[in-house]
Amino acid sequence: MKYVSPVKRDTELRLVDIKLNEGVETIQMSVIKVTVECSRCKCRTDLLCKENKVASQVCSKCSHWISVQYNPDLLHSSNPTLAYLDLLNCKVTDLILLCYEGVSYLVSSVGVIIH
């Protein structure tokens, strides 16, 4: 099956200084967790985002609707982009790397840039 990269749009999550361990050539995360800030009241909340799905909720402080669509990319030594996020009424302030069994085997060091 041929891989098709997601359309570049809205917010890009890029991992910098990533070092894949020996034997690992590509990574694609099916689930991530991000901290988002409401565009109206600046209240922060965490959203669990699944591949090509919209994660949404009402802001707990001002009841403004916020949502994130997670569009993963194929991460490898020539492509540091983890994903593109389509945001509604919020901005991403942090990426929370989930601790899945084996992640430490895949990646030895990483930093995050949110564009």
C-alpha cells in the first residue's frame, strides 16, 4: 500500500533533534495528547487526539467550543514532521508524549516545535 502524506495546513508538529534507534526507520503515532489554550479566555486543557479524527470539547471556563483534528505524518530521518493539526478556537501550547510500551526503544532523544 502506498503512503500518502497529509495535506500541509494549519499547525505543524515537528520533532527536532530526533534520534531513531538502530533498526527503526519510520514512526507514525496513531494517538497523541496536546495541551490547547482557548482563544477566548486562555484557559488550558488537554485533548487526546486520534488519527484523522476530531477531538473537541467545550471550554470549562467560558463554554467556547474548541476542537483539534489530528492528521499524522510518517516521521523518518528526512522528515521531522509528526503531524498537522487543524484547530478551531484554540492554539496548541504543548505536546504530551504518551508513554507506550516500546517508545523508548524507538526514539532516544527528541524536542518539539509547534508552528
